[in-house]
Amino acid sequence: MRERVATSQRRRMCDDDRDEEDELRMDMIHGESHFNFINMHLLSHLCDHIHQFGNILMDSTEIGELAHKTQIKEGWRQSNKNDAAHQIVHSYGRQHAIWMTLLNMQSLKNRGADISPDVLKHLDRTTSTVSPPVIWRRILKGRRGDVSNIVDFSRISGVSPEIIYRELIRYSKHNLPIDHGLPEDHATLRSLPIELLTQLEVPVLRFQEADGYEIHRARSTGTLHFRNQGSRND
């Protein structure tokens, strides 16, 4: 006849079995696990490395991030999404082999090897010089029409003309060549044309892209009200 077990006793037996399984699992982990993998192994060399070279090892993720963009993302877009991993590896392998072949042919051409005209024609077309990429720079924009000289600029900025004259002369003496220096006569300085620009366009590279930019616009509102609030300078 089967012995009836109370609920509390059955719960206690389950807890004992669970504790026993946990102990066996921990014994297995401590018996078979180790720290002999690269991230932990490098730590044992850091002390000697610091004494010898003066700095710890620097790990860069740039190569991996670039490979993720140029190999995986572009390969995924070019595949038909059916067994994409195989297609990505196959496509990148073909591209790599083609570029290695072109480099070898270019090296042979530079050494004066006898290469057929068809290959030279194809080689010149694929390795021809490409115009350099456009280098974006910060661009000042947002010209105000109510500023034409130092007097107007002093009125808008709230800085006295005497301070502006003094700083302009000091800057001219320390930073400009003699033949391009500013005159020290205040009357002459007052008549010089001035432009006041309130916007700066700053090109910022897009994330994980080497040739794409996003334009960030920084505006200086000065004494103007921004969205029904006080004056603000970005």
C-alpha cells in the first residue's frame, strides 16, 4: 500500500533535491571551469606590460564595426534573404579575390611585366584615380542686414566701440602679418565693413558612415526671443 506523504514533507523533500542538484552543479562548474580564455589571460600580463611600456593594452573596435557595416549590412541588402550568411561570405570572398587580383596585376604592371592590352585597359579603368571626396567645413550663415560697421556691431552686441578697437588692434599685432595688419586709427577702423552672422552649420559624420554627413545648425539669437522665451545662444 502506497504511503501517503504530507504536503509539508513533500515540499521539504523537493527543497532537499533542489539543494542537492545545486551542489552537484556547482561542483561540476568548479571542477571543469577555468579562466584560460583570452580576456582573463591578458590580465595576467598587464602588470609587466605597464612596467615595460607604461600603458595598458588598447583594444579598438573600429575594425569590427567597419566590417559589420561593409560586409554584413551591405551583404544582407544585396542578398535575397534566403540563406543570407552563405551569400554574404560568398560575395565578400569574391570581392576580396577580385581586389587581390587587381592589386597583383597592378604590381606586375609597375614592374614592367608583359601584360595583354585588354588586361591593361581593364586595369586602367578600375584603378583610375578618383576625385577626392568633398571635405565639409563649418559654414557661417544667417547674415543680419542691420549690421554694416563697428558702430552697428557695438549696438547689437552691447560691447563698447573702444573695447572692440583695442581687441582688434591687439589681434592684428599678434596674429596678422605686417603687410595685412589692421590700421590703428579708430576712425579708419570704424569705417571698415562688418558682417554679423547668427548661424553656424556644422557637418557631423553619420553613424558608421565614412562619406555621409548630417548638418547640425547652431544658432545665436542674441537679444531676440526664442520660442517666446528669453534670449539664447546655442
